[in-house]
Amino acid sequence: MKIDAIGHHHHHDRTFYIDKPEGAGDWLLLLILSPAVFRLTDGDVRVSAGSFILFAPHDPQYYYGTENVYCDDWMHFWAFDEDIALMESLGIPFHTPVEAENIQLLSSILEFMMYEYNSKNEMREQTVNAAFRMLLFKMREAVSGEYDLNKAVQFLRSQSASNLSADRYVRLCNIRETIYRMPGKDWSVADMAAVLQVSSSYFQHLYTRAFGISVNQDLIRARLELAAKLLSTTAQSAREIGVLLGYRSYSYFCNQFKGAYGMTPEQYRAKLR
């Protein structure tokens, strides 16, 4: 899949409505976070907060909020044949609202996809695609009625890439997001592995498989990216920044920074002036 545009927790006033009789031309996933009315095949239907709906490219779209503020998460995207096959095999309906008890989890996964889509991470496309599959797996859990689980399992097994379980992937995403928010924390692989209830060595294997980079390399990247930002936006000394980011040795911090940026922290700051 390939994202066209994505938004998280967008708020609209009471005048907001969408009317696209011919569809959007691409796929649209809506996570509906406040009550709304959708015009479907059988007429106008009131849809409760905590639901989702998936529109195929040429499905007509007409909807509006019923309160003073309408809120949703949304993603316009292109789906390739294998993506459509997966959605169908999981029994996810198109143009049909589905109540989802796990809407907060769905919203968190979509927020993570937005973060990755807008990042400069080298593996962002692979990460977004992996997260999309996890999103579909969790959407499946919310789908009421019958679906052919065996067909879905057979489809997944036919794929060349080995897939993580949805729960593990979401927890890995949460760990990675926290690393990038708090890179200066005294991180321990053993503590991170305990979140997934796996050994340290297996956790490192899962992390690399999910994101295409080892957890230790990712932590270094997160620390150095923040270091570069602080060097360019604050008056803190390079030594203070190193301590803030968890480096006990200033020379080690300088060596890692030079390895990533081709110059020492002081040279990097001087170049910006």
C-alpha cells in the first residue's frame, strides 16, 4: 500500500460534510470518533462514535457529524492487489460501518503510521506497510459476522515475508515511539524484552525484523537526531546535551556524533552559525 494523505484526530465544526458521489478515486479509511450520519445503500444511517468504515476508490461518500464538533482519523491510500486480497480474506467489509471496541488501539496504530509517513526514517515505507497489516488484523477483530479465517491464514502463509503477531507488533511500535520521545532514558534490552515476554536475543530479532534496524542502532539514531536538534535550537553545551541523552562518556558521544554527521558536536553547531 501507499499513503496519499493521513490525519489523526481532526476536528470539524457543524458545517462540515463530505459529498463525493463518485468516490475519492483512492481508498479511504475513516476511524469515526464522534457520532455521524453516513449515506449508504439503504439510505442514511446514524453511526456511533468508536466505529470505522472503509471506502473503495469508487464507493460514493456522503457523511457529516451530528454534534457541534465532528472528529475522525482518516487515511487516503492506494492498495495493491495483495493488500486488497488480504482485506477480502480477513472479511473486512467495504462501504459498511463497523463498531470497534478496540477503536483506541486502531487510532494509535494509525497515529504511528502518520508519524512514520512524515518521518525521515530510512525504513519508513516498510514500517508503514507492516503497520498497515497490523491495522487490518485489528480491524478484523472488530468485524461482526462470519469471515473465512482459514482463508486469511492461508493467504498470510503464502506471503514471502514472515509476519509478526498484531499484539507484538503494536507493542514494538509503542516501544519504538517511546525511544524516540525519550532517547535519554537508561534503556535496557532486557526491560524492553520483558514487555513482550520474550528473551533479550529474541526481542532484538523481532525488533530488527519489524523495523529493519537493530534496537541498539535505532536508539543511537534517536539520540543523535535529538542531539542535532538541540545543538541547533538551544544554547545548551554539547557536553550537557550528551549527559541529557544518556551518554556517560563525552568522548563516546562525540565519536558517535561524528560517525553520523561527519563532524564533532561543536563543529556541527559552529557550522550552523
